[in-house]
Amino acid sequence: EGREGQEVTRTAALLLEVFLHEGRYHGEPEWPPSPARVFQALIAGAAHASSLTENDERALRWLESLPPPVVGSPRAVRGQAVKIWVPNNDLDAKGADPDAVSGIRTGKTFHPRLFDSAVPFVYAWDFDESGEAREQAEGVVALSNTLYQLGRGIDMGWARGRVVEREELDDWLSGYHGQLHRPHPSAPSTSGTPLDCPVWG
């Protein structure tokens, strides 16, 4: 409890779990998938054509303002690399002639990471519950229901979000069946794995 006249703030956490249906992840180059990639996936799931609702925009701008999250990833191994020849998105270079599509094929390498699909990717942001923070966190939870892929377009999945008390998050993370990656207090660090995070603006 705070002293009389002092505002007491409570620390909560926004917890997102992302499950990939096939237990395969094709995104490159970083591992685990960065918080910025999750942010992009939330936008892609929520956007209607090229627009977001005002409530969704507010929730995403709030998420941009948070410090880097704890990230959890399933234990993974590299699968077999396969090169697939696909049409580049440049049919205009061939006069928009569908019969000329063979002239714009490009080799793309798919080298998935394989893991147990029952173990989710985890992203956990601490936040101070003062002001409208709880409302914005619940807005991100609602956005998580629209997520449908993470990584390349073939990495189909779904997400589950919720707001938990900080102590509850610690208990949950202690039982997580994967690898945890915690943000370094002075980034960029000379050791560890750099991961892009959403930032304001």
C-alpha cells in the first residue's frame, strides 16, 4: 500500500501466445520471430483492406510505447531446405501476359524450423495499469483473435491473448516448455540475439 496521498500503481502483463498449426516456421532471418513480426501479424489480421479502426489504432500505438517483451519459443530443429521456383510479382514487365509467367519465375529457398505445434511462441509485455493502460491492453487481446499467420504466408496459425497479474505471469513462465529470451537492459547488447521491436511511430 502507498502512503496517504500517493497513487498506488499495479504492474500487470499482456501475454500473447501464438500457435502455428503445422509446427513449422519459414520466416527469415531471425529466430525466434521478433516482436515486430508479431506486431505486423496483428495489423495484417485486423486490417480491413488498408484501414484499421480507431480503437485498433489506439491499442497498437499503446503497444508501440511498451518496453521490449519477454519472448518464448519452442525448441526447434532445422528441416530440409527446398528451393521452389515461383512467379515474381512483376507480370507488368511481360506486358501483363499470363502466358509469359515462366519468364518471371524466381527461385526462393524454404528452410523451415520444425517444432512441437502444441508449444506456443510467447510474447509478454509488462505495463503499469494506471490510466487507460488496462483498456488498451484488452484492445490488443481483441486484436490477437484476428491473427492468422506468423512468418511467411504459409505459416498459418492463431493467437490467444490475455491480461494477467505480474506474479501470475512469473508462475506461468516458470512452467513454459520452451526457451525464454529476456530483454537486455542495455540494448544493443554485444551478446545475445537482437530482435526488432515495435517502437513509437
